[in-house]
Amino acid sequence: MAGTETCEAVTAVQTYWSFCPSLGAAIAFLIFFLLAFLTHVAQGIYLRKSYTWVVSVGALLQTITYILRIISIKNPASLGDYAGWFVLILIAPLWTNAFVYMVFGRMVWSYIPNARIYSVPAWRFGTYFVAFDIIAFIVQVYGAASAEGNNNTIAQTLQGIHIYMGGVAIQQVFIFIFCIFAYQFWYILREQEKAKISTPSNLEYKSGLVLLYALVIVLLLITLTREYQNIQKNPPPFIVAHPSETNILEWHYILTGPPKTPYENGQYWGTLIFPPEYPFAPPAIRMHTPSGRFQPSTRLCLSISDFHPKSFNPAWEVSTILIGLLSFMTSEEMTTGSVSASESERRLLAARSRWWNATGGGSHSGVSAGVTPSNKGINNIKAGDGGFKFRTEWPELDQENWQWIKANRIDIVTGQIIPDASAAAANNCSPETSALRRRPAGSGPRLGAVMEGGQVAREAGQSWVRRHKFLVVLGLVFGYVLVSRMYQDMNSISSVRS
């Protein structure tokens, strides 16, 4: 299994891997880029277009990258294999970017009458933007090399990481500038089409727009791939994330509850769904694990989410978005998709989070009627899928969760601790598992596990006064009436005596 290989890559003696690589994903990408390389070579020969060698070299470098990555996963202590894939994965996108810029220059030449945008001639686009990309690449390689030294101090490593991230930022700025030119190209084409002005090469405007959209999508994929590399190499505290292997626009994250908060040690799983316009439009943000802070599987209204596209900053990366989400989670500010709960409620839900993720809210042993386990439809993940989607996206964490459930004798249906008669007198379990001794009311959770679990948390966190508030109010009213009558009687007696 990929999960076993991943663990060996990280735990091997003298390993160079600082994160868990996926062998299955590496093999899939190897096949994809090999087919892309063969296709580009065949197209270049058939169409007799010599400039296609640029994108062919990019696909070839990506193929070699994943060959070395697979070898490095199998031999994690080999510096040559690790350094090879790490450097090539930085170089390969430069060739793809260069091809995009070259194609765009040819589009300006073929569709714009004066062959210029903002006074930049068509034949200069490739030269300028490729030069910018090379500058960004040099900065990234220098930063990565500075951060990877075995004898580095913490300060030197951090400095290297900052230089590398600076190179990434420079590259993103150049892509942003390119998108400004792309938008102007789109605007000119639409205006020419309205005025019924023919293109210099007598091409249809529709073909130019389709090609423009394809170039923008390529840059989007390169941007998200870069961000995945960054978040793997330098993950923020308490945050891990990765794109789905079937859809790079669908990202899955895990937030670990920070210490000294009601969410401490909680495992909160959620998704980011990016639009094709990213980074110029924000993602939809959801958290699927019940937390007592957000409604499960509900779109959250934040300044970094798709509720506020005008306030989104294109410079914000995936890590920035998730850091903002974690910061908002640990505050008490309310918004669409958030809920109010007591600290006790949230601590109980944090203790139940691993069980909930692994079992789909207790539905692992038998999927509820009308629910078909699927790795699709992630927008509305709730209890009832048996933990299938979580297991698909987080196989290593799922395995750890099941080991935790077994070690702590957690009932997979109810999330309760199964009593151990031989150790009934001892109570040395952690606060995380002792919270699970509180028994939920009702039958085992199925589709309603999220709501039922929230009700259990509320009951467990409430004091006697809150649970019997109606009786308390009635008693106060009765007492008030009784004291008033006594006071009136005393005044009547006093007036009679006087």
C-alpha cells in the first residue's frame, strides 16, 4: 500500500524526506507526463511546428522528475535521487510557462491588428516573461539549497525558506502581470468581434478565446501545484493539506486543535473548493468534522472565502487561507456557518473528532439506508458514509485513528469507551478519552449523528441550572409572588395597628 511506503520513506534511517510522499500518486503522474511527452513529440512532427520542442522538454523533465521521485521513495537515504527530483520539479514548470508565453505571443500576432498589447510587441512576450521566470527560478533554487544544508542552524534554514518563498512570490507576481495582458487581449478580441473587424490571419475569434482560456487554466494548475509543494515543504503549525488526486481544484485539509484552546488535540477535516478563476477568486471553505464552532459541511462566510470575492487578495496562498481559518476558529466572532457552544461542548467534540472522521459519525459498521459510499460529492459530507471519503483522502491518518480507537477501546457505533472489567478500578486514561465515557442518549448515530452528537455535547456541558432552566424560572416567579404577598400582609398589619 502507498501508506506503508510513505511511512518507510519518512521513518527510514538517514532519510531525506521531511513529509509523507505518495507512491501511488508519483506513479500516476509518471504515466501522465510520459503520455504527454509522447503526444507533444508526435504533434510537433505531424504539424511540423519546431517550437513545440519547448513543451516537449517540459513534459520530459516532469517524467524524469517522477522517475527519480519513485526511486527516492524506495531509497529515502539516497541524496542524489532526492536532490534530482527536487531540483527538476522546480525546473520543469519553467518550460511549460515558457511555452504558454510563446503561444500567447503568437496569439497576439495572429489576432491583434497592430500585434501589440500595452505597447509590448508580440515577439517580445516570450523573451520578457521567460527571463522573468528564470530570475524567479534562480532565487528559488538558491533558497532551497540554503535551507537544505545538513549543518544549518535554525536561523540559516529559516532564511533559506524565506528566500525560496520570495522566489515563489516573484513568480506569482509575473503570472499576475501576464494575466493583466491576457485580460486586455480578451477585451480587445471582444471589441473587435463587436465591430466586425477581421483578424490579421482571418481566424475565428472563438478559437482565440478558447485558446486563451486553456492558457489561463494551465497557469492555474501550475500555481496550485506550486502551492502544494510549498505547503509540503514548509507546513504551517497545526495545518496539513493536499489536493485530491482526482481533482487539483479540490483540496483537503486537517487542522489540529492548538494547545490551551477548547479544540486541543482535535482533528478537524475540511475542504477547499477552488474556482477556475483562482487566484483571482477565493475558494469555498467547509469543515466536515463537528467542532462546536462551525456547522458541519456548511460553506463558511469569511473574508477569505467565496462569500466575499471582492475582498480576496490574489497574493493569498492556500497556507494563508488555512492560517486565517484556524485563527477565526479560535476566536468567538460569529458569521454564516458558525455556531455558538460552550467550552465543555467543544472539548467533548474534540475528543470525539478522531472517532467521527474514521467511522463517519458511527456509520462504519453499516451504512445508513439511502446512503451510497462514494469518494465524490464532497460538498456535503456528513455522517452516513462510513468514513469512506476521509479514508480515501487521508489513508495514513485513518489508519492511525483506527489504532487509537482500538487502543482506547472506543465503540465504533457510539463513540463511547467500552468498559474493561479487568481495569474497572483504574482510571488512568487521558482527558481526551475520559471525555468519551459520557454516554449519548438514544440509539446509535446514523445520518443524524452530527445533530445527535451536538445534543450530547450540549447536555454534557450544561450545568444543572441550565438543564432545568424552566423549573428555575418558575421557582423564581413563585418566590417573587410569595415574598410580595408577605410584604403586603406585613404592611396591612402595620396599618391596622397604627
